[in-house]
Amino acid sequence: MKKSREDEMNATPEAAMNPRGTAESLADLDSDSGLRGDVSSLGSDSEVNGFANGDQKIDKYGFVGGAQYTGELQPEIPPEVLRQRESKWLDMLNNWDKWMAKKHKKVRLRCQKGIPPSLRGRAWQYLSGSKVKMEHNPGKFDEMDQSPGDPTWLDVIERDLHRQFPFHEMFIARGGHGQQDLYRILKAYTIYRPEEGYCQAQAPIAAVLLMHMPAEQAFWCLVQICEKYLPGYYSAGLEAVQLDGEIFFALLRKVSTAAYKHLNKYKIDPILYMTEWFMCAFSRTLPWVSVLRIWDMFFYEGVKVIFRVGLILLKYTLGSSDKLKKCQGQYETMEKLRGIDPRYMQEAFLVREVIELPVTEREIEKEHLIQLKKWKDTHGDLKYQPPPRLHGAKAINESEPHSHKALVQMPSIVIHSPPVSPSSDSSSNSKKKDKKSTKKEKKKLEKKAGKVEPTANGSAPDETKRILKDEQYATQPVDIAEDIKQSMLIKDTPLQQSELSLSSEGTEQDTYL
């Protein structure tokens, strides 16, 4: 069945763009489709090993080289501002339901400002709903991790591991912990969704997630991206991506008429340049700082952020007659799109443009219906019917009701107290009994010591105490009470013995602990 599906895919024009299947399709992908990516996403063994000698400095994101290496050029956020943002995000995460129900616009604004690095992984899980998904499937990932999996997919996954961010410290070593966890995640997905299997574009998505969270959390976050944010993107035939390409091209006509006319003139289909952008969520295209900021917004606002980024890149690359003078042909235009000016991908510029571009989910859904009708007229019904797309965190939160327990942050490291021996249990029980008896004895002593006989004139005991207190010398009842108290304490009573035993036992218990 897999054999016939690959033959069918290779027989179609879209096969050259298909980043899935066998090692041959992966090779075709690199050479023919434009999915080659930048230097940070591909690399030979010699390139990887060349940076493993410790001579190259590692930037704060973990890169030792490549196009996504930031070095020390990136401006730092003042510590006091960062601490303030962390405090705000902690408050939101600890009261997530309330914020999403009543203050979701504030959550969106804070995602646009950028999630603090220390909380980014946890925030992505809450925004995507993967935290709830994981709590509803306890032990599922471990079960799939222990499963052998389909050898056909496992061979393709293993061959593809070294391509994913080879200049990042997590994936720099062949067979290192980063590549092992990435293999586990991708293998688990082929078991979780056998009808989809593995798609090459899933690997960089999973790798980015793995940089921010453990393997199990990264797996469920990948599931949410594939099922909620980008449904159908990684299925056979890539129909959902092609359909979004047509939507993207229709929106480009409204955003930049010059770019639309130029691409239409040279018959450059969207699938030729936007496939990697959308399927990898720009993780292999933009500078790393921009990738993180775009993903922060993507997890809250959904796929419209991906549409906006692509539209902005085309608008500023092909949006004027001066820029189009050097792109007189299909080849020149594709080369221009492969080497977009870094100024347009810079964090501050790109984030500001993304926020300001008026492309809404309503426009995307409206255009989706139009393009879907056209698709059915030319291609027939979709072979794979993906679940409906949800536009961001609010839609996901409303569609998947959950208990408060599912959002409780579980500690990564749990320290168990040492087991308590039976002897210590018996000693603690006797200790409690002795304490109770001690309290009772003390109460009795206090009553006896404070008991005063009424005077001859019928004064109450309280009045007698007041009179005795005012006198210069104590009267007989006080002397009797004092004598009783002293005599009780001098004797070797059980109370005294219990107090001694309590003190010794307490010392032994403290020493043990």
C-alpha cells in the first residue's frame, strides 16, 4: 500500500514538492523543490564536526554557527524589564483559565511583546493546549516510545536527523541526546497517526519544540500544531498546503498588486516558494530571534501570523518596480526569494509589520471557501479531509474543555522522603499519647493551684484573688496552693518521666532526620 502511494505521488506534478516518503523523495526535495533551506538547516558531517572542537563560541540560543547564529550583536533586554515580564507571565500561567476567559486580549499583547525565554516552553504548551492534551493521555508517549514502529518510516527519520539545525549544540553530535529525542518524537508521531506517517517538514518543527521542552511535552505540542494549527499540512499529497498557497496568492493581490502581477506574469506558483515557509513555520528561513517572536504570536493567533509574514516578505522583496528590474524571469525571481534582504527579516521590523498588516482569520476563511470550490472544480474532492483549523489559543481553549488539574505545573524533579521504620512509628504514637497525658496533668495542676476557698463574707474566688494580690503579704490559701504545686513537681511522678522521655525521643528523631 505504501509502495502504490509513493508511485502515485511521484506520478503527479506535486511530487517534486513532496517532502515525505523515502530517501529518494528527500533527495529530490533538496535538489528540485526549493526546500533546501539556509545553511543552518543543512550540513555535511564535516561541517558538523568542524564546530565540535569547542573553538567556536556558542550564542545564548545554543548555536555555534550557521545563518541563525546571533553572536553578541543581539541587544539585551534590561534585567529589570525581563524580571517584570516573567512575573506577569507567571501570574497568567498560574491563573490561565481566568486570563483566557476575561483578559485574552492582554495575553495576545504580551505574546506580541515576546514571551520571556525562561517561560517560553511552558507558555507554548498552555497556548497550544498541549499541556491539557498530555494530561488527558497519561503514559501514551511512553507506550509509543517502547513500540518498535514501522521500519519504513524509521529508516527515513534516521537518515533525516542530521539535517535539523546541525549548528545547534543539541543536534551537533550524531547520535547525541538531541538527535535521540528528536527520533523518539518523530517515531511516536508515525505510531500516533499511522495514516499520515512522517513528513520531512515535521522534523524542524519538532526540533524547535525540543529546544524549549522535554521530549514528551514536545511531542504533544507537535500533535497540536499538526491537528489544530496546520491540519492536513503533513498528509500525503500536501493538498492542504497547496490550498493555502492559493489562499495566500489571492491575499497577495490585496496586499501588494505589483508582487502579485509579477509572480502571475512568470507563472510562479505559490507552491514553489511558500511550501517551506508554511510547513516549517519559517523556522528555517528567518533569523533565530525573529523565529521565536513569530512563534510566540503564532501560538496565540494561529496560522494568520504565518500568512502575514509571507505576505510582508513578498511585499518588500517584489513590491516595487525598482526591485523588479533585477527579476526579469522565473529563475531570477526564485533566486531573489531564496536570498531575501536581511533587513526585512529583522526582528523589530518584521514583528511591527506583522502586527499592523490587516489580514484576519475571517478573510482567510472566506478565501478558503472560494479556493476550495475552485479546487473541487479542477481537482475533485480532497483525498484527505483534515479536521477544521482552529485560529489560535482562544479557539483551542474553548474547543477543548479541561479541568483545573490539567493546568497544574508538575515539578520536573521530585524528591521522595525517606521511608519511616515501624519503630519510629510506634515511638511517634507514644510521643503523641504522652503529649496528651501531659496536657491533661498540667490542666489538673493549674486547677488545683488556682483554686481558692470563698471568704467568710461570701466574696467570690475572683474577688478573693484581687484582694490577695493587693495585700503586701500572701495569705494562707496562696501558700497552700504553692506548696501543692511544688510538692507535685518534686515527686518522681509519671508526668516527669514522660517529659524526660519526650525530650530524649525528640533528640533521636531530629538526629535521624
